[in-house]
Amino acid sequence: MSIKIYTKTGDKGKTSLIGGTKVSKSDLRIETYGTVDEFNSFIGLVIDYTPDEHQRVILKLVQDRLFAIGAALACDPDKKNGMHIPDLKEEDISLLEKEIDDMSAVLPVMKNFILPGGHVAVSTTHIARCVCRRTERLCVSMQQHELFIEPLIIKYINRLSDYLFMLARLTAQELKVQEIIWKGR
């Protein structure tokens, strides 16, 4: 017997946080974890295009962390939900920093601004980086509106955008694609 995917409970513009609290589907918390979900989907696309096996492994860890972030954001912080929600750790940020440093060691020093493009793998990684930055802005907005958000989430998302920038550069190098240098008028 199959379970129906639709519940009809959201037909009037409301949804439930983990913990049961009903909120508008336009609530900032919903917008934020929805954007995390969108971002995670783009990471899946980046995995599909990334030629580097090691980076695909790292990106799968990133997807896991983003799913944990989304789950944490979907919880009503004022209610105990009885569920174990995986948490983010400083080591997750340290891993990204190590990957950034490792990529920096094999890439030429940047002397110009770089435009997204040159190959679908590079462009897709830049799109994911932009969605990451939007996610970060929403997380900061939650903080500014005094909605609970673990500060480590903001730190992780900030570092993740730096990682994706470097990954786009590494992908261009591995695919032997010339980086597109921005030349102002």
C-alpha cells in the first residue's frame, strides 16, 4: 500500500514546523529552509558535473550538512520535538577550509575578477555559489529578525560559498577551460 504524497493541509497557505506550530508558507523561516533545499538541489547538479572524484565526495558531505541545516531550520525552536536532528560542528567548517586551502595550492593566483562561464560545470558551480549567498542572506535576516538560528549555520554557509568559488576555478582547470576574465569598459 502506497502513502500519498499530498496531505492538502497546505492548501490554505499554511504549513507546520517540526514541533507542530502552524505558520504561513511565506514565513521567513520557511523561505530560508526552502532556499536551503533549493541550494541542496543545485549541489546535486554540481556533483553530476564535477569531474573530480574527491570533490564529489566532499559535495556529498555538503549535501548531508545542508539537509541537517534544513531540518534544524524547520524546527520550532520553542518546542521540544523528540526527534534527533543532526547538528553542525566546527569540524564541518574546518573541512571546507582545508579543501579551499588545498585548491588554492594548485590554482594560479587570481589577478582579476572572474566571470562565470566557459563550461556548464563551471557555470553550474557558480549558480550554486549564488544560491549559497542568497541562503546566507536569509539566515542573517532570520538573525536580524530575532528568529533563532544557530550562529554556526551562518558561518558554515559563508565558508561554503568560498569553497564553491574555488571549486568552480578548480573545475575549469581540470576541464582545461580558460577562466573568463572580467574586463571593464
